[in-house]
Amino acid sequence: MKFGGSSVGRPERLAQVNVERLLASLESRDAALAVRLERLREDGRGLSYLARIVPDASRRELLSVGPVEVPLDHPAARLKGSEAFVALTTDRGPVPAAP
């Protein structure tokens, strides 16, 4: 696979992963996730995949990536497919997002 002009492959630490077993393991969690999503919807919330970079007190940045519970009116809750959204919050407050 090519990405940005360079070859990208499976990281060595994942070379021994059995893809079929991994997918089966994920499928086994579908029912529990469906129940969680239904409960969130009933509560006016949803699940969005977010990446967050937050500076800590020592001026280092802490990165987290994963599913996060958000209100249904959150901009990320309305994203579909490969759509993306970037929002910034500074010491002076939120920066309006471009459409």
C-alpha cells in the first residue's frame, strides 16, 4: 500500500495477528454495542470516534483516540462515513469551525 509516496504495511507487532479471529472477536461484541447505542439514544446521546489532543500542566500534549459519548447535537454526532470535523478550543475559548 502507498501512502504519501512511501510504502505502508502491517506493523511488525501485528504481523502475527490472525485477521479472521480478530474480526470474529469484534462480531461477538456487536450485540452489546447495539444495546449500549440504544441506551445512549434514549438518553439523547450518541457514540462518536474522536481524537483529542489536550495539553497538560507540564505543557506536554496528551493524545486520546477512540469512541466517546457525545450529545446528539454535538457536531461529531452528525458525521457520516468518512466525513471529518476539526474543532479547536484555546485559552480564549472555542474557535468556530469552518463548514
